[in-house]
Amino acid sequence: MEEIRKIIHIDMDAFYASIEQRDNKKLKGKPVIVGGDPHSRGVVATCSYEARKYGIHSAMPSSVAYKRCPYAYFIWPRFDVYKKVSRQIRDIFYRYTDLVEPISLDEAYLDVTNNKKGIKYATQVAKMIKDDILRETGLTSSAGVSYNKFLAKIASDYNKPNGLKVITPEDKQEFLDTLPINKFHGIGNVTERKLRNLGVNNGYDLRQLSINQLESIFKNRGYVFYQLARGVDDRKVEPYRERKSVGSETTLSSNLDMNDEEVLDILSEICEDVSNRLKHSNKVGKTITLKVKYDDFTKITRSISLEHPIYKAEDIRTSVYNLVKNLESNKGKIRLLGVTVSNLLENEKNLTHITIFEYLDYIKESTKQ
Ligand code: DCP
Ligand code: MG
């Protein structure tokens, strides 16, 4: 039999808002809303638990939040501080295990089955991590402990804030049977409505549907729901590995000479692609590498290192064209071209003067893996 895994899901409480309350005494115990301006088109990023009593929540227009609680403190986000805290909590996780899968700045899965401290009980590990976080950052978090990701995540949400909930294989079924249908992983508004129309309101109801019924309604997802209702989720904790380079390459449809004009056009497109990938992962890089494969299968690479990091297509192209100029042109026909940008750094934008739209883009980028 396969070993039962020990998975922890950690999620910080009212993350941005708690940091603002921590750093400004006047905000303690008060409704605090972090996000855009209530008098323009701002959006709530998050709010303190005091503000949640007024029905305020993430992604709500700040103007609506203002109507619900005009006395709330509206605070513009300080991403640099949130990122710093995020790194601090990640470093705490790594003391216990390298199997850490960050989901966003304030949330991660940990596989502590074979943890670095040799602690037998995952609940004890979760307690220690919560204590470390509180001691070192002054912030509370909630932890869910179980034998898979789905149940660990549900558990961390169970008694927020400052919660710790364990779901064992013995008590999973009772827990799942009473769980409202919208709390199941992957069940959004549309699916919830469909299920409720079928009279399926909780995990028990879901478990009464056969695999055939589920698959005829939800296709492939039907099988997933069937499994989740029974507490089965085999997804692994996938540790995040820092990207070392971003690149793109193209095998040519017909072999070309280095002097052919088409070569520059193809390289230009590749640079565009690399630039988009860099933007996507919010990175900039200092080293640009050109790769050329010839029809005799020999390969050469040429690199250039810049003083300042770049990410724009036109800047990458300038470097690549310079590398092309210095290539010996008589090496034969080309069959593949590639461009890589390495020596990567975070693209630290100036976040103090951004619009709410840029801010929302930034959030999307910075929480993406
Ligand atoms: N966030 C955001 N926009 C959203 C959702 C979240 O900017 N639509 C940001 C602000 C949150 C952070 O991400 O502080 C973490 O998101 P969570 O969903 O974990 O929310 P909180 O940590 O704020 O509250 P909770 O205690 O419910 O986890
Ligand atoms: Mg959170």
C-alpha cells in the first residue's frame, strides 16, 4: 500500500490588510480596506475581518465598499512590503520541507511526509509553522492538514482567521458529506447552479450520483467530482523552481543562408515571442544568446551580456542582430534559430504611481506561477 501523505495548506489571514494593521497602530481593530480609490474606479484587493462584517470583500468596487462602511480606512497597496513578507514566510516553509508549492503571495501547499525535522505529526509541523510566522512577521495564518491537497485547502479555510484544522482519513467522509457543494474544488457559479437544480446541495448528495451520471453532465470533470466527493485527490505538491532563462526557437520550414533577409524576420519574431514570455513572468534579463543549428547538425551559440537588463522585443532584437553580424557567414545552411535571455531579475516596476488597471495586471502577474 502507498504511504499516506501529509499535506499542509497555509493561507495568511486578510493578508494585505493585516500587514497594514501591523504597521500602523491606528488601524488595529478597525475596518481596513486595501485597494483602489473609492471615489474613482478602484477595486477592493482585500479587507480586514472588521470590514468583512459589513459585507465587504475582495474584487468588490471600492465605491460599493464605501457605501457599506464610509468610516473604513481605505489604503493604497504597498506591494513591495507584501512581497517581502511573502518571501519571509516562504523561507519559513523551506526550513521544514523543500516540497513547497506557492499558489500566491500568501498561500502555499507543503508536503511534510518526510520533513527536514523528522517530526512525525503534520499537525505539529503546522503549529510550528504558524508560530514561526507569527513570531517573525507578527501576522496570523490559517493551516489545513490532511492527506491530500483538496482536503488540506478546505481545512485551512474552515476556521479562519488563525485556524488550524485537521481532516484525517477516518473523518473525511463525515466532513465531506456536510460540505456545501460550492466549496468543492473546481465548482464555480455555473456548475453550482447546475448541481443545485439537480437537488445536489452538499457532498452527500454529490456522492449519490453515479460516475455515469456525472460524466454525462460534466464530461471529464465528472470523474474529478466523483473522486472529490470520496476524498480522493492524487495531485502532487509541485515545488516551484526559479526560472533561469526564457527562450524560444524555430525550426525553419526550408533551410536558409545566414545572408537571407528572411533570417532577420524570423529572428525578429522569435524576439517578440521571448519578450512576451518575459513580460508574462515579470522578468528582465542581462544576457542574450543566439543559437544556430546548421543542416550538418553542428550547432553554435553566441552570447552578449549587457550592463542593464532588458525585456522589450526591440532591445532583444538589437542585441541579436549584433550577434548575427559577427557570425561567420560561410558555415552552411541554417535549419534552426533560437534566442534565449538569461541572467534574469525581477521586473521591479515603480509601483507607487500605477493606475488601478495596471495594479490589477500586476496582481495577476505576481500571483501567477
Ligand atoms: N487579492 C487581490 N485581489 C483579489 C483577491 C486577493 O488583490 N481578488 C490579494 C489581497 C489578499 C491576497 O491577495 O490579501 C491574498 O488573498 P486571499 O484570497 O488569501 O485573501 P486574504 O488573505 O486577504 O483573506 P483570507 O483571510 O480570507 O485569506
Ligand atoms: Mg489569505
